[in-house]
Amino acid sequence: MNMHHLPRTALAMALGLVLAACGGGDSDSAPPLPATPTTPTTPPVTPPVTPPTPVTPTTPPVTPPPAASTGLQAACSGAFCGAASNSSYSGAGVGVWNYSNTSAQTVRLPVSLSQLGQRSLTLVYSNPNAPGVQMPTLTLTPKAGTSTRQALQGDDAQEHGNQIPAAVRDFRPAEHLRTGAAAVQAAQTPRAAAARGSERSWFISLDEGMQARTATLQRQATFADGRVINLWLENTETGSSKVTDAILDTLLDRFARPQYSVYGMVTGLAGQPWGTYGNYTDLITSSQPIDIVLVNFIPDGKPYGLMGYFHSLNNFKKNPAHDQLKYSNESLSFYIDTETLYLDKTKGMDAQVGTLAHEFIHMINFYQRSVLKGPRYAFDTFLDEMSAVMIEDILSEKLTPGSNSARDGLVPRWLNRSTFNCDPTNWGIGDTCFGYNVVGAYGAYLLRQYGVGFYQQLLKDTSSSDSWTVLDHAITQAGGPGLAGTLPRWGSSIALLPAAASPQGFGYPQRQDASGYTLVGIDGPALAAARQLPTQVPSTLVGHGHFPFTRQSDAQGNYQEQLDVPPGITLTVVVQ
């Protein structure tokens, strides 16, 4: 249809119909216009955030210790001294230098020595004081974990050390020394003089407890001072393969013969083992023979181990109501192992003669110090044992010629087993700080430097009830520098100083003493195979202990190093 030719009215009507067919022109009913397609908007690209760089915590700078106010000083003079100056070696002899830190803080010490050639150096930290101190950081050469020496072959630190039962070691006689009317009287049956051939039962102290053994009086002797010596033998230990008549005769002769006997020499140096006393009420009577009781402590077919003992329990009256005193033998007595005598022949006999001398000092110390001077003056274990091993050393050339316990046993084992960080006052029975080795090595040094007169003064010294103070006082009375001076000098012996060519005050020289006794030299270089230096630095240098280490001079013969020295410590440097 051509709308251009329609009348206006018809055109209007036609348009209306078209609009009606499309749903009308009202906006509410009109279909929505199609949405214009929208192009998706790409979100803005966010650049990656770089995480902040971690800030490493700043380690505060380590402040080095303050410098030492003085430097290393030459510590020797005279014959055999190789210290040419505070900083140089003479080229011969034994050079010794030291520095003692007397301040209250660790200091840094510049150590510089020249003209050493290609010699090595031994340096030793020594602590002359009781408290332990923290050790500085050190690098050991050779590195830790290596060892420059071999252990003593076939040796045990305790093999020939007398393994005393705990009941003997731990007995406290001071608890039983009672006086006057306040004391409780204990029953005592007067002891009749024994005749040869008579029998009696003896209580023997073992780690397993007390045991009763029956013994027969086999020999008797009377010394020039009137003291009777009785030699008893356990009844099961007699025979051609055990304790023979020859063994009995030899042992009694060496203990009580007129010249060079244990009894004569020990009482000549240390005094009587028993006699009159004050108003103690629980002690055996003042007139006593000496009983030597030979028993097989542990029948295991082996010598040594428990070799013998003196037990002051037996100096008290028996008290059946007391758990310890009920076992008193009421006797001034020694108890000696038989297997050591007959299984190791000559060596075993020498060892047991030495044991008798050792135990005799314990017997005398008990009477002379605890009983006569009072319990407060009893030696602590370390000094009681030191004085006992020292008597073996003093008497050796007259009593056991060719055998010396310090030279042949105690000093080598100290060099080999101790690691040197040991406090002599802390009595030890372990393998490392075995007490006999430690106090034996120190006692041997003191004897060779200060003599038998010093030893006798030590036994009588009552300047203090503290044993370490007593030892210090006895050293100063003998002209020495006390413990503070002698302990580092003794520590320098770890450098293996020669017996015949060490400066005065150092090493273990032979000593021809004014008393007539000879103290044999102990030659350091001969013990080189025994010495075991520590392979680790301990965290603490114990009171009265040492820590040695070595260094090597450089190609020009110089040695330079900055070493930290803790407060109170002495650093000793040895070149030879």
C-alpha cells in the first residue's frame, strides 16, 4: 500500500494500527532498548611489590679485654736459665717467662719472644686460687682430637695405687675423741701381751664390709726404743707357695732392723706413733706394740689392688653398742696384703715395704696431730696422703734402692693421665684426677726444692686448722714463695724439664739433703713418651689446676701471639 496517496485521516489511522500492532507507544509497556555491548574493562596492572630487604641484626662488636698493664717477665736466673731478657731466649738452657694477672678481670697479654731458633714452646695456665675460672678461647696445636703421645703401655693409674676401702677412708675419728666426765666410758678388756704362736681373730675392712680373719703370731722383734713389733699371718696364707718363712723374716727385718728400717727412719723424721695423751676416755691404753697383720684381702690370685691400710678405728676402745666401734681390734696396727708379697716376688716385697712406710705416716699423723694437738689440726685427706707419699720418696734410696715411687710411678702417671686440670685438695679416686698421682707429683716437686727439713716442719705445723694454709705456711717457712709461687713453677714441669740442668726453683732435680737422705732426680725428657697433653680446652680451669698447650716458633725464630689471661691466673712460657 502506497501511503503517499492516502487521505490524511486514513494515513493517521494506518499509523495507529501499526503502532498498536507493535504494542502501543506507552513507555511502561514498550520493550527495553537493547543494551549497548560494553567492552570489558581490563583492571589496572598493579606492579609487583618488592618485599623489603631483611635487616640483619647488627652484632654488637666484641670488646677485647683490656691490655695487660705489664708484659711477660723472665722468671728464672742463674745457672741453666735460658731467658736472656723479657722478650728473648739465649739460645741454650731452659727459658722460663711468666705473667700473673693480679687484677679482677681478664686481660689481653701480648706474648713476643725472639731468638728461639726452631724450638717449640710449652705454655701453661696455672690457677693458684681455690675458685675455678672460665678459660679463654684457644686454638690447640696439633688440632683437638689428635694426640702427640702414647699412653703408658700396660699401666693403669690405679694399678699400684692402694685402693683403700671406703669405710677406712670415710671414718671420722674426731667424732669419737671424747674427753673428761662428759665422755661415755666404753668397755675395754686389757690386752695381754701376745706370745709367738698364739692366735686371735682380727676384723678386716673391705668394700663388702667387715670380715673376721684368724691369724697366728709368727714373728716378734723389739726396737731400740722398746717398742715391740708383732708380725701376724692369716692361717690360710702360710705355705711354700704363699707366705714363706723367708718372706716373714725379710718383711720384719726391713720394718724393724737397727739401720735403715721403716720404723727407725720414719719415727726419726716424724715422731712416735703412740704414747701418752690427755684426758681422752675412749682410746686404747698408751703402751702398745705395733701389730702387722698379713691377710689375703681378696683371694683373686692377683697382686696389688688393696695393698694395705692403717685404720684409726682400731685405736679406740671397742664399744659393742656402736655400729663402727664394735669392730675395733683395740690395736695399734697395720693390715697388709699377702698376695702382693708372694705373687710379685721382689717387686711386691718392695711395694709392701713402701706401703708400710706410707701407712706409718698415717698412724703417726693421727697420734701427733689429732690426738696430741686436737682434732681440728688433723690433716685433710689430700695433705695426709701427700705427707704419706712423700715419706716413700724420701726413704727410697735407703729402703728400696733402685725403686722410687715418685720417679717410677706417680710423676709419669700424672703426666700421662691427669689432663692437669685437677685440684690437689679435691681428693679423687677416678682415672683422670687420681689423687695419689696429683699430690705425689706436687709433693715430689716440693721435696726437691725445699728438702726434708721442710717436710718435718710441715708435719708439725699448727699455724692453721686449714690444711691448704698449713702447706702454704710450711713452704714460706722453708724460704719458698708459698703456694701462689710454687704451684705455677710446679706446673712448668709439664714442659719436661731436665733433672740435671734446670734453673733453680724448677723441675725435679736430684737433691743431696742435709738430713742425709737423697731425693733422686726425675728427668723430664726421659718421660716424653708418657706425657699426654690435653686435646680440648676445658670450660673452667679448676682451683689449683693447670692447662698446658704448645706453640711453634716461626721460620725467623720468633713467636708472637695475643693471649687472654683470666683474673688470678699465671701464664708460664717455657722454651728449652
